[in-house]
Amino acid sequence: MPLVKVEIIKGKSAEYKKAVLDGIHSALVEAFKIPDYDRMQRLYELEKENFEIAPTKTEQFTLIEITAFKGRSLEAKKRLYATIVDNLEKEPGIKGTDITIVIHEPSLDNWGIWGGKPASEVNLGFKIDV
């Protein structure tokens, strides 16, 4: 049940934004082995003056934060990073150097899901240790 937060500079088309969200989700399904239906994403568009980026970045700079259950291997994370970059380079055409990805991993005890139960006490229906 990864939670995805994406921040971009305002002004992109609906197709561009959909391609970003689809590319990230597809990478999560592939690398983290989450079910395809397990999609919780938010895209924030910021005015240029409210999103300071390094002068080496372009207006396509994309900051991706993923909050996920703790337990994925370093190899799965590497696959995720590479797959997100590959997907977003293909569509909508963001250079890999304009993509930053951060993963936050609170323990299962810190997720209240399915009617207020800690995720550590719920059969999630998929493996976390990939």
C-alpha cells in the first residue's frame, strides 16, 4: 500500500501528469510486487516561485516521495528507482537527471489500516520482503 506523492512545476498537460503517475505505479507493481489495484497517488503542482530547484535541473524536475511498508530489499529499491526513471524517460520524456526519488519506510505498527488495525496485525495479501 505505498503512498505516492509527486511534486512538479505547474503547467503540465493532463496527459503528462497521467504518464507520470502511470509510470510510477507500473514501476511499483514490477519492483515491489504490489497488486495492480493498490494505487494511492497524489500529484502536487507548484508555482515556479514556490518550488526552488538546483540550477542544474530543468522545468521538468520531478520529486517523488514514496511511503511504503518497511521490508523491501535494497535490490527491490534499486529496481524501483531504475524502472521509474526508465518509464518516465519514455513517457512523458523526463530526463533521469530531473528525477529524485525518496522512500520513507515507517514500520507496520505505524500504519492504521482496514478499520483502524495496525498493518502488522493484518494479512496484507501480498509479500513485502521482495
